[in-house]
Amino acid sequence: MTKNKKARIGAIILILLTLLVVFGYNYIYQDHRNIEGEQPVFSISANEINTEFSGAIEASEKKYLNKTVEIHGQITELNTKDLTLNDNVYCAFNEPLETSYNIDSKIKIKGRCIGYDDILEQVKLDQCTIID
């Protein structure tokens, strides 16, 4: 093998490795989604989504997991950065909640479905925002 041919093979390998590193980095460090700006894929009540998950977890995860959903219900638990609707949908917020909401207030939330906690029997949402 000539010296020139070895240099070309080395250059090709270096280019391929560089491309692999760039694509790998972009795949791992994707931009975060802006759930607040997305349109919900589903609009459903807290009781309905919980019934779907408790009846068929795998099918419901395929349907809702990592999707933006709009859920309405009654506040049954209220904390600084989270709340629970109808005792069965847990909603986590990135920012502290406004104090104008109380237990038993009806509310509509948009967030990303991250799964179902079968021990607590709750659907979990994160990156939630309140819809007026």
C-alpha cells in the first residue's frame, strides 16, 4: 500500500469519526420541548385518563406517553410546585403556582404525560401550565 493511499484512508476514517461524534452529540443533547407552546394532542378529564391507565397501562402508555395533553378536573391537593386533580392526576410545574387557586377549584392543565404510578394509582404530568 502506498503512502498516499494510507493517508486517504486515514482522512476518510477521521471524517467518519468526526461525523459520528457530531451526530451522537446532537442526538443525546436535543433541544428541550416547550410544552407550554405546543398544542395538546388530547383533551380529557382527570377521571377519564386515570380510568384508561388503570384499565390498560401498556395501551395507555403507547397512546399518551410523552404527548402534550390537556386535562381538566378539581384540585384535591395543592403544593408550591405541584397539584393533584381528582386524587388521580399528579401535575408538576417548573415554577411556583399562583396562590389564587384553592382545594376544590376546577382547573384545566396542559402538560407532558410521563407515565402512570400504579402504586399511587396516579397519572403523572410534568412541565405543566394552567390554561385560563
